[in-house]
Amino acid sequence: MENGNMTGHWAGVFTSKGDETEIDFTEFVESKKLLVRPFVKMYLKSQQGRYTTMKDLIGYCGLDCETCGAYIGTVNDDQSLREKTAKLWAELNNVSILPEHINC
């Protein structure tokens, strides 16, 4: 990431924890301006707070988790939603996708 005030990058580690996935992000940020330096930590904390729940989170697959049939079907153990999602994705991608493939 880079803007007029700071530059940096992040590294993410995804770890399977039974039926859940733990995500650990580490941010490496430097202030470009001396006057901005005291506010960088506060800015990062506010940004991190936005992503501590699934709301507004985009999965590493690129889909919006809050509206994704695979995610919702998995979390709610909804077999009919898995079947519906598998059928839709199979048609959209012209490949064979079975309901048992729908787990997020």
C-alpha cells in the first residue's frame, strides 16, 4: 500500500484450526511525513477494526464473504444452499462442481 502519507505492505498467514481458519496479518508501514508519524498507529488500528468480523471482508478467493453462497452455506451447514451454489458456479464456469466441493 502506498499513498501520500505512508508506504508499506502486509503479510497474511492462513492456518487451519479444525473447522475454522485463523488469519494472521502483519503490517509493515512507514510514514513519509514527520507530522503524520504520530497518527499512523491510530489509522492502522481503525482500519484493522473494520475487518475483525466477516462484514465488509473480501475472501482471499476475491468474493464478498457476507453475500457468498459458499461461505453462508458452510457457516449455516445449509445443504440446499451448497447445492444451489454448486449448480450456479458449475453453469457459470462450465465445469463440474458438486455440493460437497462447497466448503469455505
